[in-house]
Amino acid sequence: VAHFHKFTPEFGQQSRSYFANLFDTLQKPIDAAEQEILYFFPAPDGEYDNYQALLTDARMSMTAEGIYDPKMISILKKVRCKHEPNNSECSNDKE
């Protein structure tokens, strides 16, 4: 989310190149943190919808408190629904 008129035409490509060059460096601590996770527990069978509702409520609460930006939450919902269109959040306007 940006105010495009405030940037030069070259800025987008320069920014992408800059961050692409940093990717490996920035990925290392993420990989290290993931290696410390001993177990991953997916939502139990039959609880996936409840788990998704819990996450939706948490996002809504943090958006109301000003922690999350409403426009960004809207964009992220579109991304989630593109990848998992059957999620219950994709058929309602709660977020």
C-alpha cells in the first residue's frame, strides 16, 4: 500500500532489487528460528473452522485496537481467499 505519486518511476525497481539482494541474509534468521521448532501441531480434525474463526476474531480485535491497518487486513484476506477459497471467512464480510 503506497502513495505512488510520491515516488520516482525508478523507485519500484530499485526497491525490488535492493530487497532481492538482501533476501538470503534476511532468510537466515528465519531458517534458524524454524529449526528450533520441535513440533508443529495442526488444528485437530473437525476443529479447523473453529481455529479459523479464532484467528479472524483476533485480527478483527487487533484492527479495532489500531494494531493492524484495515486496508492491509483487506489485502491479506484477498490473498488467503485466493489460496483457500473454501475458508468460511471468504463467504462473509466480518473482516
